[in-house]
Amino acid sequence: MAWLLPLLICGASVCCGCVVQVLSLQLLCFEKLTLSTYDGQVDLVQNLLLHPSIDVNILDHDSHSALMIASATGPPAIVNLLLQHPTINVNLENRSRHTALSFAANAGRSDAVTKLLTHPAIDVNRFDKSGLTPLMFASFKGYSEVVKQLLTHSHIQVNRTYRDKGPSALIWASGTGRLEVVQILLAHPHIDVNYSDGLGYRKTALHLACINGHANVVKALLNHVTTNVNQKDCDGYTPLLAAVAFGNEDVVRTLIEHPAIDLESVCNKGFGALRLASAIGYDRIHKVNVCSI
């Protein structure tokens, strides 16, 4: 593939058509070059973008554009050059409906995210084929700097969910124990801490943190002024009952210290925290509950 570069650098016509264009651009953006060669790489991309026949939005056989690959792996200078091209489609999607911003967020590239967010046409809330937004990607993976950058955008929808049913960014972060991201999201003035997924489970961020035993995340959620500590899911489980059911003693201890906790709440099958702990055989949790009454 390297033989393509001299053709384009010398200003020769693109005799191989679109294939030459996209492969040349992506070769420059995708290769793992050392820092000492990045300056030359940027110059080559700049020359390519000046060619009158260049199609900056063309996709390769994997349905990736040059901007997608540069956003995931390349230096910010190349992302910037591509964004400055007058025909760039910043929201172009691949087969999985991933955009350049999705790629950058999923890779934890806060520098690329910053560049992409400056484009006036950027769609910061776009879903991919799985119903995930860039904010969800970053929240799920714990990329706090990317989350911060996304939340600065004036059009960000912090509570956006796929068809008003799927998990929110806060639920993704809470369920995976991303404490720093949870704290950042909770500081957003429009955060809905009590949103429950509409997939039939009706679990909140607090439910997920309790189920997965993330005691520090539970504490952060409990500190939010609007948190409903006794909200029930589709089976009638409060966060306390969920923590008991999954044997998370540290979480149980954290919850029972909350002044608004309902120790008498029962699930749809009539089990309260004490009976549930006894039935499952969690003796230590049973003792914790007994001592709290």
C-alpha cells in the first residue's frame, strides 16, 4: 500500500479512484507511527486533502472513514485537518451506526472529542445500532475526561435513553462502578437520578450499584438530594432488598444508615430484608438487619 503515497504526494491523478483515496487517507491516519514521524504524517494528510478528486467521506470495506479512524487512533492535528475540509460529514455512520464521536468516546480520546465538539454540525446525542450514545460509551468505560467534555456541549442530553427505554449514562456508570463518572454526572443540573429503565426491569442507577456491590457508588447516589432510596423495581425490590438478595454486606450497611431507608418494605413475593436474608442463607446480612431494627 505504501506505493500509493508517492502518487498522491507528487500530485498525480488518482487513477485507482475511490479505493486509492480512502486507503491512502486511512493508511496515514491508522498506522501506529512514532511521535517523531507525526509531523510528516500531518503534512501528507494535508496534501491529500488538497487534491481536487479527494472524497473525504468515503468508507472502506469495514465501513470506516478517515475521520472515524483518526478520532480513535490518530493525532488531534489530523482530526482537525479533516474537520476543516468543506465536505466533511462529521456525523457519518458506519454499518453499526458509529460516528467519529462514538469512536473517540469509546477509545477514551478526550483530545479528539474536544476537536469534534467544535464542529457546528456535530450530533452529540446520536445513537448507534445498539442504542448507545457517545456519553453512554464514555460512562460505561469510565472515561471521566471524555464525560466532562461531552457534558460541556450545549445540546447534550444527559438523561437520553434509546427509545425512552434503555439504560441512561448514569445507570451504565453506576452498574460498572465508575465512581468518578457517577460523581460528574450527578453534578449535572438536569440529571435524573431516579430514572428506571423501561425494558421491563425498572431498575435505577442505585439498584444496579447495589446489585453489583459498588458501595462507594451507592454512597455517592445516596448523597444526591433527589435520590429515592426506597424506589422499587418490577419485582418490588428496593435497593436494600436487591443488595440483600445479592449478598452485598457493605452495601447493606451503607443503605441502613440512610435516614429515609424503609426496613419494612417487602417485594412482590412478600419477602422483607430479614426474611430474604434468612431464606437465601446470608447469615451475616441477617445479623446486620437485625441489629438495625
